[in-house]
Amino acid sequence: MKFNDYKYVRPDMNSIKGQFNDLLNKFNNSNSCEEQITIINEINDINKNVDTMINLVKIRNSINTDDKFYDEENEYIDNMIPEFQGLSVKFYESILNSKFKEELKEKTYPQLFRLAEINIKTFSNEIIPDLQEENKLISEYSKLVSSAKIHYDGKVLNLSQMQPYMASTDRIIRKEAYEKWSDFFKENENKFDEIYDKIVKVRNAIAVKLGYKNFVELGYLRMNRSDYNAADVKKFREQVIKYIVPLSNQLRERQAKRIGVKKLKYYDIPFNFTSGNPAPKGNKDWMLNKAKIMYGELSPETKEFFDMMIERDLFDLDTKPNKQSGGYCSYIPNYKTPFIFANFNGTQGDVDVLTHEAGHAFQTYQSKHIEFPELIFPTSEACEIHSMSMEFITWPWMNLFFEDDTDKYRFYHLSDSLLFIPYGVTVDEFQHVVYENPNMTPDERKKAWRDIEKKYTPYKDFDDNEFLDKGTFWYKQGHIFNTAFYYIDYTLAQICAYQFWIKMNESKNNGWNDYLNICKVGGSQPFLEIIKIGNLKSPFEEDTIKSVIGQVKKYLNNIDDSKL
């Protein structure tokens, strides 16, 4: 069955509540562990069906935010999710209070019980209206970003379609395109400020109602983080300043020299080589054919997975009007298949997003045997190990996409991944400041962003663009609006992905087996346990960053980038 044939039926909350409560009543009055497991399986079936319908709406609405039917269904789903979350919390309370709890742990997954304890701390019926308002605001942000219609080069373009112009070999075009891109955010500055201000205040109100000082602790619980906290993340950010920021500054100096400018300006950052940035040599269908060859050769598991993705048409990759920005992977439980969403624009990012989201998708396909929908994906920082590592695992096949520009791509990809880390921790620290000070004005938030930006990316020079210079670049970062505190995850995972890059260079078989093992466990383990399963070192240990970055630096220093 192809994705377009996947059937959507609006979930009937009254019916679901009745079924759920009947099952919970039976569960609470059960006389054996076996009986409770049978009931859990029935509850899982309800959860899987609801998750399927939610994901079908979210995917189809993001493909075309102007589709009236799915826009209305998305509004219904936004209101329904908090009510359904209330039922999930009742289930979690029941399994935690079960007289067969220890036996259930042995026959299911201890991680389920960790998640149960966390989720109970994030919900009460009192906050349902606030959660509905939060969902509404997130959808409002997504719709605003996808509404961009920029008149440039005789065309009407969205934000993604502006990217190739922003990386042009012509400096005048780069500057002009970047200004057009930022003008969209400038024209909607008040809307972005208003939406985010409301999001911050509603999240803070939810936290206070649940008994927290502010949203920070609740934000970490919402991310299901059970084995590290904000103090650990703060230490990680400090290591980034110590070991990565100096190297990223050196890389920007090399870039300025490479492209022939005395001082790197913000509109030069996307441009890396005077011969032009590496770009795939064909269109979407051409790239999918190359990816089919690549995954066919990588392993039997990836061959089966990718052939299935193509056969079932589980992609939406081209950028188009009214399409949501960015890229993501969803999992559709009733069909046991992932779905990959992206916005191809003819840049090297098309290959990055394809391998990245394929990493997520491959992981879900490998863990589809797990019957608990909440355990298919692991927590986000572990999820991102699969995706970011896949970007490096597929390096041997990059010649299929980039041909003569393969060496250029590899240098660019590795250096760009390192340059990303200071930006990633900028996003994280900004969110800590915002939620520790929920009554900041929009202007105070912008100043906070710019101050943090200067600390981690001191080379950023916004030239005469006063709008970006006052601290508004974060408007474009959907994670800040959609899922608070989801961003440090990428930086933690990047340190793990580098370890897979090193492993695959030393022994492909050992590296691939470790990767396959962490995919198979899905979300049945917490982050630090998944790291152990993959024979990785924790990014929270200081010597990890120092040693890993040392090998990245060695590789980059051995390349004469002036010849690329």
C-alpha cells in the first residue's frame, strides 16, 4: 500500500475515552500479570491507531498547509492531543500502581516505567486548556513560516527556495538574497514576537500550575530525559567553548581566505568555495535512484528498508508553495512504516537531509517489532545519533551524488557539522535564559540571543543588516517554537556521530554492527544506556570531546581546502 492510500479516520475521543477507561478498570482489577499484559496490548492497539491518525494529519497538513480539510483536522488534533495525553497518564498511573509491577517490568521494558514516572510529572487535567493553546500557537508559527512568498529573480519563492541564491558565487547576489530572506522575518517581526511571547507565557503558566518554579525542569521532563540534567548540559556547553569554538573560529578564517574576502560577513557564511558549493548532480528522482544503489550496497538491512520506502512512496521531498519548512521523519504505527519529509532545493543539503532522515527512518524500521508506540523512537538525543551517524556512514557512496566534487563535499560536510555545534548550544542556552526569565520583553529576548551568539559564534558580522544584528536570527529555528529544549540533542548526538565516523574508518563491520544494535533497541533504553550498547563514549565526559574533536581537526588540517 502506498502512502497516499493510508486511510485517515478522525479519532472519536468519546469512543476512545470509553474504551480506554473500560480497559483501565479491567487492568486495575486483574488477578494476574498475564491478564494485565493482555490488556496492555489492547491499550497499545488504541495508542497505535491514535498515533497513526495524528501523524497522517500532521504529515498531510505539513505537505500543504493550505489544504482546508487537513488544516481543520490539524486544529481538531491540536485540541484532542492534550485530552488523549490525560488518558495516557491514567494508564501510566495504573502500571506504576500495579501489584504485579516488578513482573510487568521483567516482561515488558523498564524504560516504559521510567517514562511513566516522567509523564505523570508533566500533566494534570487542569492544564488541558493551556496545552491546547500551546498546540494552536505552534501550528500558527508553522503556518506563518510556510506562508513566505518572496519575489526574487522573476519568481515567487519560499524560504527554502532562497537558499541556493544565498550561497551564490556572486557576493552581490548572496547579500541581496539574504536580505530578501531576512525581510520576510522583518515584515512579520511583530507576529513572530507575539507568537513566541504567548508560547513562553503559556508554558510558564503550565509549569507553575504543575508546581515547578519555571518551565526549565518541566521542559527537560517533556523531553523524557531521565539520566542527565541541566547541570550536565551546562558543563557540555562549557566544553564546547573550550574545545570547539576556537576550532570553529579557525575554520571561518580558512573560509574567508578560501573565498577571497578580507572579513567574513553573514551573507558569506553559506558560501564555501570560489568554484561553488558542492551540489548533487541531478534532481530528486535521480537522487532517489542513487540512494537506492547506496543503501543496496551498504547492508542487506538497508537494502530491504530503502526498497520498501520507494515502493510505498514514503517520501515528500520537493519544496513547493504552502509546504512547511524543514525536514523530519515520522513513524506510522498501523502500517509499521516511517515517512520522510524534506524541502529539496538543489544544494548539498538535499543529500544531507536525505541521509539524515533515512537514519531516523531506518532506526524505526529496525525497531518496528516493539509493540509500545512510545518506545519506537528513543529520546531525541539518542534519535539524532542514528540520523547524524548515517550522514557519515554513507560517506563511501557520496561520489554517486557529487561525482568530481566528492572531496569538496566531505570537507564541507565535516567542517560544517563542527561549525554547527556552537550554533546548537547557542539555541540551547538561549532557551534556558528565556524560560528562567519568562517575563522578558521581546526586545530583551533579542538582546539575549545576540549576546549568546557573540559568545559561541564571535565571527558573525551582520554588516548593515540591523534587523539580524539586533538578535532575530532565531525566528527561523522551528525547534525553539515547536519543542522547547530540543536542540542540545543534535550537538550531543554529533559527538556520538563522529565516533561512528571514526569506527567505520577503522572497521566497517564493527562500526556497522554497533550502529545496527542501537537501531534495534529503539526507545527501549535511555540515552546513556544506548551509548553503551553502541560502544560509544558519553559526550558528557570531558575527554570524549577532546579526543573526538582532535581526530576531526587532524582530518581537516590534512586537506588543502584552497584547491577544492
